[in-house]
Amino acid sequence: MRQERIELLIERGRLLERISMQRAQLSRDVEPISGSLQTADSIVAGLRNATGYLKEHPHVVGATVAVLVVLRPQRVWRWSKRAFFAWRTWHLLRQKIAAL
């Protein structure tokens, strides 16, 4: 029983060392794109904050839409189509990425 415990502890040590080496390698591999990843993280955080604000203040969205419709209905329609296309593309990309 004691020998099995010793072997398990040795194997655990080997696995921990292997994990440490893999983490170090991953850190080195990601270093060239870390600036881009930080920028993407800050953009995502900003979008989440903006979404949270708009959920808490729906009257801002309604007023903005009303003003746009009154001022330029054709432009609003054109941008609405573009926004829908962008949203649909984003949705499909997220599904494909999740499937990987």
C-alpha cells in the first residue's frame, strides 16, 4: 500500500511538472498577440458595459430610434438592414466557433 502511494505521488509530481512546462510554453506562444488580446478584452468589456446601460435605460434607445425615424427614415432603413446583416453574420460566426 505504501509503495502505491509513493508511486502515485511521483506520478503526480511528473504531471505537475508537465503542466508547468505547458503553461510556460503557452505563455511564450501567446506573447506576440497579447496586446491584441488585451485590446479585444477591453472592447468586449466596453460593449458589455454599454449593453448593461442600455438595458437599464431603454428610454434612451426609444428616443434615439424616434429621432432617427423622424429625421431620416430612408437612412434608418438602410442602416437597419446593415445592422441586421452584421448581427446575423456575428451570430453564425459564434455558432461555428462554438462548434469547434
